[in-house]
Amino acid sequence: AQRVTQPEKLLSVFKGAPVELKCNYSYSGSPELFWYVQYSRQRLQLLLRHISRESIKGFTADLNKGETSFHLKKPFAQEEDSAMYYCALSGGTSYGKLTFGQGTILTVHP
Amino acid sequence: DTGVSQDPRHKITKRGQNVTFRCDPISEHNRLYWYRQTLGQGPEFLTYFQNEAQLEKSRLLSDRFSAERPKGSFSTLEIQRTEQGDSAMYLCASSPWSGRVIDEQYFGPGTRLTVT
């Protein structure tokens, strides 16, 4: 079975501080991992995916297969980063279907 | 193309009534997904289509739920004999399908269902 766990429902940091949103997954094969973001009054959108190895809006995420983690990091948080963040997984015979974590609300204070 | 659209945006219904939601995907996308999201939870997969074929259904999709995608264009999700537990946000997403990699899913704004 596929499962994604985001242990923090809420995360608050001050502007300029580093931020790390945790994501752990359970999957026996080789998954595809994603981070989706939902800003206030906007629809859910892709932030980044592990196979791209890109930095989007200053965010990076590294897939650690040994620890089955895909934590999202940014060295200097900005107020506009305040949003709901979801970690998601896809793989196996359900290729394309996404399994989401519960989400983490990030608040960046001025 | 303004992206994935869903109609209606909000629906209030009484328990026992039937409701139908519509999703219009991005025009060139041949994969379409339905998810359900309850308060405090991430979206949960319900079903998906590749063109007009329904390829997978979640166990969450009881026999009161049915989804269609005639002609591989828009999709409808019908809930019969609604129950209060059906109250949720129903999200639709679409993606292209290259056949090799998992493509980005583009989400609609959702339909919020309230069953009274």
C-alpha cells in the first residue's frame, strides 16, 4: 500500500529563516514524489517533482530512499511562501494516481 | 484555455438526493482524475480516465458513486442517495499522458458539496 505522512500540520517561521517541511512515505517500489502547493484562494498546483531535480521558488527536495523521505527545504523563507503544502506519491500499477499526505500549513511571519 | 473548470463550485443538497458534478479538463489532456478532500485531509483518489476509458476506481467509490467521460472530453461524477458523510470538496485534475513518465496534474477549483 502507498502512504504519505506529513508529521506537521502547522509550521511557523519568521521571514528569512530556513524552513523544512517533512514528508515520509511508505512504498515498496520506486516511487515518483511530488510537492504540491495551494496558496490562499488558489487551486492546487505542482511545486516540484523529484525527477526534475529543480529548485522552484528557492525550494528544493531530495529523495532519500534509505530514510523514505522527501523533505522540502528553503534556506530563506519569504512571506509569499505562506500556503498549504502537500507531499504526494505515485508509482507501481497505479501510475499517475497520486496519494497525498495530510498537508502542512506554512506561515511565514514578517 | 483557462485551465480545468468545474461546475458547480458549490452545491448544498438534502440527504437522499442525487447530485452531479461536471469537470472540463484542459483540451489536449487525455487523462482525467477525480479526488475527494475532507476538512484537514489531503485529497484522496477516487477514479481516473484515460480518454473515455475508466482505468481505476478507489474502494472509496461506493456503488452510489458513478463517473463517466463520454467521448473522452468532459467528465461527470454522480452521487446517488447522498449521505452527510459525502460532504467534501470534489477535485478534478487533468494531465497529458506521454506513456513514459508521470505528467503534471492540473487541478480545477473544486466543487464543495454540503449534505444537510
